[in-house]
Amino acid sequence: MKKTQVNLGVSVTGYGRQSDTEPLPMAIAATPSGRSWLAWLGTDGKVYLGNLDCSDHLVGTPSSFAGIDLQDVAADANGGVLLLTRKGDCHTGPLCGGSSSPCNTMWMIRFDNSGHQVWEQQVTNLSSSRGGYDDGARFVWWYQHHGRLAYDGTNYAAYFSDAITVQNGRCVDIHQGDRMQVVGPTGALLSGHDSFEVGCSHSWDNHIVWDPRVGHFKMVCATDNNCRIAQPPNYRTVASGTCDGTLFGGDIVLSSNAGYWVGWSQGGHARLDHFSTGASDKTVNTSVATSHPHLVSYGGRMLMAWASGSKMAAQVYHSGTGSTVGSQFTIDVPDHAYMSFKAYSDGSAAYAAAGSTSTSIAIARVMPMS
């Protein structure tokens, strides 16, 4: 494991309270050349983007974009895409009861290899004529709202939790679910491509991967509908959980055989489940005691990582059988429950974590396994 401190010169939002309703501080993306894009949420209402060389050192001057919450960053040979949240308007409703503010928006920001914006596209549906409290609105609120990106070689997909506004007589109710939207190379919203308005209801911990073997985006969510890990948009059960408040849905990765693995936890115990089009056909009850496992492809294998005191611990698994490979080891950075590792073409995996100062980020790189 290699750790690199990246000094940024601007303040980074701290870890603070970690939940699916709190801002995400930072994210990293692998480029085809082995370099990285590093994104972070500043303390000044901006999302920053910097380029890292193959040794994880900052190159050039970071760019900045208006944004109140960072969700994810993904990259390709010509730049990449940021997924971030901006302020929106609720309008008047009125609500049938309760409170659901704020009414914010989710955006994809396309950038080039210089880190400059090429286009931006909202993937929620608010406008000057449609606020969050208007019938049919899809917006980002205080409740579950984090999202992830995936790339099919041409188009980017964003899968995220959102608020859903439904007319109920003379007032509106606000529900919570998820949404998947695909944006083409020129910034246009696309229909099809596995996109949907609503997949899982009362959805959280949304994760997505592109599978070139079948030519589809594949997603998993955690849901309190029978408390399970499910596959939208048809709401197929992948793994059954328990309604005790400890269900956490982790990352989805490609299996070396057909299908996928999802890492998740229940009752503070991590599991791996293999599935293809429906229910899990293999469950690995790991020895890992954690409420928030991370899972990432790792050079033809899988890497699971989790919080262990002030650092992280990790274990490699076979991506076909789910069996352990080698022994557990330590990753010397602090964990954040809702951030993700990213896989690199050289077989390594990297994680952006809180640095030693408020103006730095630590890059933890798990080097390729021989």
C-alpha cells in the first residue's frame, strides 16, 4: 500500500457526521492512462477538480464548479464527468404535511483534459416552472440522495436517490426513491439505455456498473421494502435482509464469471453475494465485522475494505468463487462509510481520504497483486 499526501491549497470539507444525508468530501477517478482526477467539496460552496499524475501528485491548477455537494467523478480518455448537487427551488406546494426542504438539483458536469467545463446537464427535473413542491418533480432533498456514475464508452449514467412529488388532492406528498439517467457525449439526456424514473422505493446506497459483456448498466439498491438488496428497475430481490435499521448496501463489481458481486452488511457483519438477473446464487458470509464495507475490482480479483480504528483494513477475494486470497492487511488512511475505491487498469485500486491537514487529501493506493 502506498499513501500520498496531496496538498491542495484550499480547504476541504471534513468527514463530519457520516450518513447518506451528509455531504461527501472527496472522490477519485481513474483515467485510461493511469492518471487520476481528484474531486473534493470545498468549504466555500464550490466543488474542486484536480489532475493527478501516475504517482498521485497534483499537476497544474485545480478547476472549480458551483456545487453544494459532491457525489462522484468518473473519467475517460478525453476528460470525465462530475456528479454534483446545486441549489434549487421548492415553490409553494402546499405540502400535505411535514417538511421536505431543501429542493435541490443533481447535475452532470462534463470536463475536458484541462479540467475545463464542456457542458452541464441536470439529471433531476426542476426548472423555472417546476419546483420541488410541484406535481411530478424529481429533486434532491435532505434525505437519502447520494449517487454514482458509470460509463459505457460513449455515454455516462447517473444513479442516485431522489425525492418524488405526487399530487394528493389540493396538496402534494413527497416520497423517496431513486432515478437513473443517461447523458450522451454532447450533453443531451437520452431515453432508454436502462434509464428509469423510479426503480426502488425508499432507496439508499445506490451503486452502478457498466457490463460490456451484456451491453447494459447494472444497479443495486438497499430498500426498506421488505428490507433487502434489490436490482432496479424491476425491483428484483438480490439478497434478503432484516428490518432492524442496520441494512447497508455496498458496491457492485463484475464477477470473473457471468454476473456480479455486491458487498453489503447487516447487523455489523459484511457479506458478499453473487447474482446475475435475480436472486443471489452464492453468499459468502465473510469474517469482516463492519457496518460499511467497500468493494472494488482489483486486477481480476476483488478488494473489500472497511474501517478499523483510525485506519482501514482490507481483504482480497477471488472474483469468481468469492474465496479469500492472502491475508488481511492495513490501509493507512481513515475510512468514510459512503465513499468508494476506484479500480485502475494496472491492477491497482485507489481511495481518496482525509489528509493530514484541512487543505490536503491522502491518496491510498493498493498496489497490483502479483
